[in-house]
Amino acid sequence: MSKNYWLLLEKSDETRISKGIDGYQDQTGESYRYDSLVPNHKNLAGGDFVVLRKENEILGVGEIAGISEVNDAKIHRRCPECRSTDIRERTTKQPKWKCGKCAHEFSEPEESIVEVRSYVGDHRRIHQIECTSLCERRQALRSSGCRRSVTTLNAPA
């Protein structure tokens, strides 16, 4: 069985711009959390190799020890005008919310509960590495979609 190579992105709640969907509670270097709404969610497997990225820095490389999964529910907050989850919470202006897609301003987002499958990928043998910013390493990525939470990488020759 061939192993896959993945770039896994962690985003902290403090730096996330869009607040329509809650972030994941990753434990850097120990576990990576994602759900069935994340592209490639079905493709990760135990034994696959990963590069861990947080914000714009590569933290380390390692291997997925195993993946556990459970049924779960997730709250989605949406713009009442265009239904996008790309909404921004404002701290100094009113109304409190603004849509990142249609620019509609509103006091409260619409909320809905979405059924998802939640996954936890446990890491093993994570090795921290010294690395310059990801922007300088972008050529190493196979796809231009490096903003995704889970991105496949070229396997070594």
C-alpha cells in the first residue's frame, strides 16, 4: 500500500478572519482535527506522512499514527443576505457583523446546525524543523490550493 504525503494547516482562532464556522481544537504536534466538510477528508490514512503548518510557518514533519472518527454537529453562521459563511465579526463598528462576500452589514448572523463526521488524526514521530516562511517554500507544493486545510504534496522520487 502506498503512503500519501499531506500538508496540514492549523489556524488559530485569534488569526481566523471569517467567523462563520468554528475552528478546530488542534493540539500541535499531537493531533489534527477536521471534519467531513474539509476537502480530502476521506483521503488521509494512518501511516501517511504529513508536514505541519501553522499560519505561514512550517512546524515539523511526521506520520499519522491513526485516525478516529465520530458523528458530530457543527454550527454554521451565515450572512442573512447571501447565506455565505464568510462573515466577519467587528469590534468597533455597528452593526457587529459584515459579510466578506456581499459586504452586507447585519446585527446577528443566521445560524444552522450541520451534521458532520469529525476526525482526529493522531501524529507520531513529529520532528520539528527550522524553516523559513511558507511563502518562500511555495514551489514545494504540488497544487496552488495551499490555503486548504488538507493539501496533497508530491511524493519523493
